[in-house]
Amino acid sequence: MECPFCNAKREAILYDDGIIRILVDSYPANRGHLLVVPRRHVESPNELSPKEKEALLRGIELAMEKLTRALRPDGFNVGINLGKAAGQTVPHLHVHVIPRWEGDCAHPRGGVRKAVLDLEDENLSLRERWEKNRMSDEEIEMLRKAFRS
């Protein structure tokens, strides 16, 4: 499998400092869903150097800062799926930064255990859910501007 994070499409890349990248998620769980990924292809956090670990944490903070500036969410879910059994579909370490808004699901209690699942959403196909949660071109451009400033 060709790694979609090592070979990310230019339009998906919001930030790249040579150590990490921040990408727009292609299959968003919610509007504004971003991924923070190390540039080096690794599968597990324990493969990261101390410098890469520090950059990954900085990237999470940066993603939340820029999402807050551009989209004004009320909160965030931040998480990592490690291994196929945990739902990891791309074997390249990546951190999900998912913005949340009051009322974006009926029962947000449970946090990352539920992430953004909602009974109403469970009636949608995955494709319908991803399409519903994709940012508009205008929202992506607002994020690009936030990352440039």
C-alpha cells in the first residue's frame, strides 16, 4: 500500500515543518477533522525520536489553535488508533484532532470512547457521513490563512 501520509496530496497539506505535517482528513469524523503526522514513516509512538515526539505535541496544539481561529469549535476530541484491532487503517502513526460543537451530536457523553458517533449519523453510510463532514473550500482556505499567520 502506498502511504497516503508520506505521499499526501498537496491540497491536503496545511502545515509542514520537515518533522511533522498537518493534513485535512480525507474521511472526516466531523467538520475540520485534521491529522497530525510525523514526516518519517513510523507506525508507533515508541519509534519516534524525542524531537519528533515534541514536534507531534506541538502539532496537536497548533492544529487546535488554528482550528479555533478559523472555525471556532467548542471543544476537541484528540486521539490515536494504534493497530488494526484499534481501528487504524493507515499503518503510519497519526493523531486525529477533531473539532466539536455544542449540539453536533445528541449525546456527546463518553468523549473519545464515542468520538463523534450519533444515532442519527449511524443511519448514514460512511460515504454520506464523510461527505457531510467535509469542510467547504472556503473553510479550508480560512484554515490555510490561519496556518500562514
